[in-house]
Amino acid sequence: MAQLLSPAELLSTMSVLDNGTNIGTAAHKASISSGQTFSLERRGSSGSQEVIHGMSSMTMTSETVTTPALSRGGSKSGRRGSGSVLTPSGQHVVYHTRTQDEVDFPHAGKKTIADHLRKYESLLTVTAPRMRMIVQAFEETLDKGLKKNGETVPMIPTYVFGWPSGKEHGEFLAVDLGGTNLRVCLVTLEGEGKFEVTQTKYRLTEEQKQEEGQKLFDFCAECLHSFIRDNLGRDENADHLPLGFTDRIDHGELIRWTKGFGAPNVEGHDVAAMFQESLKKFGVRAELTALINDTTGTLIASNYVDPTTRIACIFGTGCNAAYMETAENIPKMDYIGLPKDQDMAINCEWGAFDSFEHQHLPRTKYDIIIDESSNKVGEQSFEKMIAGLYLGEIFRLILCELIDSGDLFLGQNTYKLEKAYAFDTAFLSLMEADPTDELLMTIGVFNHFFGIETTLEERQFFRQLAVLIGTRSARLSACGIAAIVSKKGYLEKGCSVGADGSLYNKYPHFADRIHQALVDIFGEAGKKITTHPAEDGSGVGSAIIAAMTKIRKTDGVYVNY
């Protein structure tokens, strides 16, 4: 999954956007050339250190996002000093003109900006009563997903039977198939919430992500074999190490590829059988013990370190949550015959909340444009309103609306802002974090990346708009947490929520806004629900689940799962 950069990372890594007139489609990430990096890291539960071992040349092409033309009004440009022409190919090209170069650009006045700010405050503010209504609908949706399969929010049983004891010990392997890298870890569990991690990352090319599925698992097995042999010094006579494999799975079956993967002959197939075949082919000294979802791994790893953790959430480019449910509340699993008090970790996949029917979330016209321009129209409604992939695009669409109405950037070339997804959510993070009186970082964003001059009043408006968009995301995110808290009755005693993802970790004030929203929903009792940075779910969490699974099967408990 793509990561939201911190302000410092953004300024040091991003370059000027490509020139070109927007005509409604945007390949917002171009192909890049990159070395294939092999890194070895040893990290304890209290810190980390990384050593680079080598590099070999390999080309990697990042995911391209293309959206259809967006309609924001009539056929005319609507800008003073601008217009459009129809090319022979049938494309509309926008142009902008200035009649006197020595004249300063006209800018929106303070009164106009204040009027617009009040308008967007009304559109983007989620009130406490509205949040409580959303929480109630959210809780009902979660219950539906537990009753039967095929619901919008699927509520996937993970076959992780309960919490870790905290006494898990030993060495366990973990393989995390991410969007950019394949990560292989050796996790040494020391009990009482302590662990050490040794890991290596292998770069994945776009070609590897798209080629035949079995070849992808062959690559994973080959890298794992190299890691065990070269980094751990274990030969072919060594004992097999328990292995946990992380991706989006449902009891061994891949539901759908994410993170830019498209390898054929994998979706709907038994991932465990495919990976085991590859392990056997390369003689890997590892025993596949557990297949896990990364959010479930985050839940288990966070509870291992902090036993008060009862919920795990991901707030990044996408969003998700996991929590522990009892068998009596999962009617769709009655056929297994589990004891009513048996715990089962649930992977919610809650980004799909309010999809298709759109009855509960306060969607604006900007959210609707994003949805209708996506490749999954009507789906993932909750995710499209709160996730990092979309916040910058909401901001850009609002700017385009103001440009079209003649209220912003008169006489300036705005074609770079016309590109869909050109305004990264990291820019919103920069504007909110700007410590200067003149908002110099905001000047840099608009001037350096888009070639646009701004006034102080405009920059103050942009920051307030970023605050509104970021706050709405956090408050809606809190509704999901509150739904699980209410459903499980955690409010009285309180609980911790392990949270991960670039929005939570890097977007200014995101966690504080979630906490305030929980108080607005529950009153003062909401202060008992706290969030904290989660532990490594796809590495440490995977290893802990592998350890739990090995112990359970050794004891003869639910050996078929």
C-alpha cells in the first residue's frame, strides 16, 4: 500500500509535477527506474537498525491510476482569461491568457474567502448527532456480516482462536507480500511482550506482480530459501521453522488482489496449497503454519505487547479494522460447532460500509465524483471518504470548483491542478503542519508543484480547508471504532485501539481528532477509549499467530483450521 509521506519526507523526495493539460484523465504516477534493494535489519521491540547488503539493477513500474473525464459544469471553461479548443482527436484543451504581464494577478477578497469557508464548513463538518446515527447504522451492518456470508461488510472469520497468552517463545518466520517489497522476517518471541526481528526486503517488479500466480509464489519461496540459507546460516539438514504468510485471504483462499497485484490464477484459489508447492520445489526449510490478514496480525501483535488492546485499525491509503468476537455472535459459523464462548478474530473489511445504497454517510458531490470516477463505482464508500488516497483529491476538486467559478487563480495557468489525483494528501499534511506566519510551506506547495501564486488570505483558507477534510476523515474513522466499542460493550471498562497506517502516523492531529470524536459520541466516557501506534502486524503479528497455531495444533485443538 502506498504511504503518506511526512512533511520532511515529502519536501526531500517529491519533484515538480509533469507538464501537460488535463483533459480528464491522469496517469498520476509515472514509471520509475529503481535498484533492487536487499536489506538486512535486526530490530528489537524497543528500536531498530538496518544494514544494506547489496543492490542489483531492476526496473519497477508503479501503479497507474486513470479516471474518466470529470464534469464540473457546462461546456465553457468558466474562467476569466481562459478558454478551450477542440483538437482533431476530439479532446478539449484548456488554455489561459494574460493581457498585461506587469499587472498583478487578481485574487479572491477576504469576504469571498470567508463566504466560501462557511460553505465548506457546512458541507464537511460531521456533527455529534450525525456521528451517533452513523455508529448505530455501522453496528447493525457489522451484525449483518456476522450472520451470513455475502454481506457488504463481509466480517471474515480468521480462524485465529483467541488472544496470545504472552508466553509464546521461539523463532518463527514471517513473509509479507506488500505492494512494493517482499519482506521476509525471523521473529524471535521472548514472552512478556518482548521480541526481536531480523528481516530482509526484496524489491518486487511490476512484471512479477502481474505474471502467472504460481511464478509469484516461486519468487517468494526462492527469497525465503535465500534468507534462511544466507542470513540465518541454516543448511538443508536444519529443522523446519514455523512460517506465517500475510496477505488478504479468507481461510486459505485469496478474495481479491490489492496493492497493484494482478497475477492470474490466484484469486479464488487455495493460496496455502500454491505456496506449499513452491516451498517444496525449492526445498525451503519452513513449514507453512498460518495464513493471516495484516489487520488481524496488527490486532494480535498489539495485544501481545499491550494486553488492553481490543481493536486494531488501519488508517492509511486504505482502511480496515479487526477485533475479537465470540462464537455465539457469529451465526454463519454455527455449522462448525464451536463453544459459545470461543473467541474468534474477525477481519471486518469495513471500507465497504454504506456501499451501493449510500444511506448513512454524509457524502458530498466531491465524494460522488470520486466514486463515479473510480474503477469500483458504488463500492468502498467508507474508504473513499476517509482514506489517504482520496483526501487530496477532495481538496483538488474543491479548488477546481472555485477556479471554474472565477473565485481563484484568475489569469494563472492551472492545468497542473486539472489532473486527477495531482494534489497528494501529503500536501494537506504539509499545509496543516506549516509553522510560519506567512505559511511558507503552503507557498512552496502551490508555487513549486503547480506554478501558482497565492495570497496570505488564500493560504489561510487552504489550510482551513485541509483541516476540515482531515477532521472529517478522523471523525468518520472514529465512528467505526465506536461501533465496535458499542457492540462489544467496551465503554464501561475502556480499551486500547492499536492503530497503524500513514494517516494515523503522519497526518497532523489525526489521532487527537479521533479521541475528540469519541468523546463527542460517548460523552466523557469516550476518554476511556484510547488509540496508540500499533505493532508490526505483517511481521511480528504473523509470527505470533504462527506460534499460537503451532501450540493449538500440537495440543489437538481445532487441528483442521
